[in-house]
Amino acid sequence: MPFVYLPKVDCVMARVAKSASTSILRSGFQTKVGGLDFAMKLPPAWANKFRFAFVRNPFERLVSAWQMFQKHPSARNTKFDARSLTLNRVLSVVEDESISVYDNNYWGLLKLHAIPMTHPHYRLHEADFIGKFESLESDWRSLCETIGLEHRPLDRLKDSGRNAHYSTFYDPGTRKRAERLFAEDLVKFGYRFTTESPAPKTNQPKERGSKILFLCGVGRSGTTALRGSLGSHEQIYYNGFENNIIQDIASVAQKNCTMRSRKFSMAVDQEKYDASFRELLCSLIWPDKELAARPIHMAAINPTPTQLDYLAQLFKGSKYIGLIRNGIEVVSSRTEFRSFANMSFENHCDVWNRSANVVQWGKRNPAVFRLMRHEWLYEPAKLRSWMDELCDWLGIDCSESPQQHLLKKLEHPTSGNGSLNREAYSKSSIADKRNYFLSKRNRWRNWTPEQIAIFEDRCSDSMSSLNYKVPWNQLTNEISDAG
């Protein structure tokens, strides 16, 4: 059954066959699959609930379905010897319009397990969250964070026992047929046919530094949405969390090797010293040995320029994204957000200035830095262009997944004018999304004269350098496209 309602979190799972759905339901949600409310077709009552799914490389998924149905019990009710099932025959079943995924027999079940994930049956174009089998644990962690579920590690409940790489089961003919049949899956979810490559011996990048990406931004700037978006790319290893421990360790490490008295007492040379901290950070942030083969290892941090200087020394060739949002919007949002409620107005201003300082650092290091503005998150054309340029800069394949992730999700919304919940936001038009964020720009009207004066004193220079206008001194609060 492709749709299952989960009352504990009031959401619906689109259960894509052969994509770890059983593991997620049983070990993730700690529930018996047979006791849940299933439906072959999405009931109207579930249509507006938060919906999620997990997908898998179509080539590997097809092999998994094929091998499963070589010994499927439903074959006993047919005259067909399931052991003789070939990959070509599976592809023919998928193409056969006379076989329905709703047929409760061997061929119908086989087709259900092998159809493209973009098939209308699954309705994934409406999903609010799409995770990947290849990054199952990190994407599962992100989903738990999104729906408010306590995270539990997933158990692999079904294991085919197959050791050979899926590519070894294809010949040129079956590969060509599969590429044609799953063409939409490949584009939408960013997959491709790969051949077996040896696993890395450690969990560290093979060429440390050249594969490290740091996403830099302060809270309430769109950091959760952007890190989740980039983390959905199949060639990026991201652990699903904020990684602020990185700047803490970087500060300590840099202080110890730059203060004259401490540097004098170092027991190892600078190269060994840096290598020790580099190994420490890699083991803390990117510990998964399977995901370590991905070409990009990303971390989400909120650094100072000084910390960035040391990280650039530590990870040679590392690259940086600076996420910036209008300071008035950030400070207004932070004052409303429960997690920051105990901080002073002055502190919120100083925190935002940190992100502005990161942008200035980027201007001094343009070869390794890319700017991302919050307002681009709800401008599809600009977002697509930025994403494509970023992938080219990082040397990875362009993918639909990151942009679709961003356009669907609203992270940690605050109250106020134009407020939308996550469900309404995911189904709203681009114009409504833009209007939602534009409505947030007038929250400064609730500030006291003293707060306006504090913001002017602490943030006006940074606002100007980033081409953001101060509304109480302007007739309009339009954001310049410059920069």
C-alpha cells in the first residue's frame, strides 16, 4: 500500500517500494506495519497533511525488485517459475499497460515494486519532504527534526544479501531500456548509472580540504532550509545538524597556535598540529564510512572571519557559502523566535553583524566563496541559476532535489503578518511564498525608538555594504539586486 497515515505525527508517508519504507515504519516510527491505516489511493482527508517519501537510485531499486520477485510467494499462484525471472522481463512488465499496479497478483505486485518513482501512483510531486536511500540516516534525522519526532537510528530490516554492485547485473541493452524508462526519475532526483568503485579505507575525504564545503549563516536567515536543501543532493555528505562545534574547536586551536606563549610550548610542529584537529573534526562531523565516498562533505556553521581564516588553513582548498538576509528581518525574527527569546536586542544586532562580516571575508577571498541571499530562496529563476552555478563550482552534477526541497518547505515559521503554516506554505504559489516573506519586512514597526536607534548604531554600516535599505529613512524597502 503506497500511502500510510501516521497519527503520532499527523502526517502521511508515500511508501515507495524498495526504498527502506519498512525500516522507516518499523524501527523509525516504532510501529507494526500491519496495524497502520493504509490506502492504495490517497484519501481526500489525507491530501492536505504533511507528506514525505524516500527514493532510491532507480537502477539499484530495479535490481532489488527483480531479485525479490525471483522468490516472491505470490508466484505460487501462477504457472510462472519465478526463478527464471530476468531483468528484461521486469522492464517489460513495467511497460505493459495491460498490467495494473492495483492487480493483486504476482504481476501486479511486481509492477508496483518496479514502476518509476515519478509515476502518478506515488504523487511525489506533491511531497513536502523527499529523502534518499543513499543518505538514509542523515535524511531520516532531518525528517525527524522537521516533523517533531524523536530521532531513533534505523535498522536495516530487509537485506537481500547481494554483495555485487547493481551495475554488474546490466548489459548495454537493459541499461538503455532502464535509462529510457526511468528518465524522469533520473532528472528529478539527481541519479545516474554508476559503476562499482572501491570504498575508501577511512571516513576521511581522500583529498582533505578540496572536498569540504562550509555553509555559513546565522539563525533566522534561512539556514535550516538551505542546509537541508543542499544536504538532499546525492553527492553531498551532510549529517543533518548544525555543526557549530567546528567554530568552537577552530577558535581554541587557532588561539593555542597563535598566542606567543602557547605557540612556544607546542610539542608538535604546525603541520602535525593542524592534522590532529583536522582528523578530530572529520571524525566528529563526517563519521559515516559509507557516505564518506561522496565528493563533497558539507558542514553548517556560524563563524567569525578569524575562525574562517583558520578553517581555510586547516582544510586546504575548502569552499564557503555565505547566507545573508536583511538585518531588519533577521533581528525581528530572532526577537519573536522562542529559542532566542532571552537574548537582548543588542545581542541580536551583533549576531546579524557576524553574517555581514562573513560576506566581507568572502569579498577578500572570492575564489573560494559564494554569496547566497535569503530573498533568492523564493525567486525560482534566480534560485535555479544559483544552484546550477554552485554545482558547477563544486564539480558535482546538477540536481532537481535541492530546489524542490526549498520551494516546498517552510522551516520554523514565526507568527506575524502573512503567517503560514508548513502545510499551507508547501502548497502555495510562488507569488504567495514571496508575499509571505515580503510581509515580514514591516515588523520593525513594532520596535521602540530605542531599538531603532540601537539598530542604526550597530548595523547601519553593514546594511549599506550589503545593499539593504533602512525603511524608516526610505520611501520604500525594496532590496537592491546588487551583490
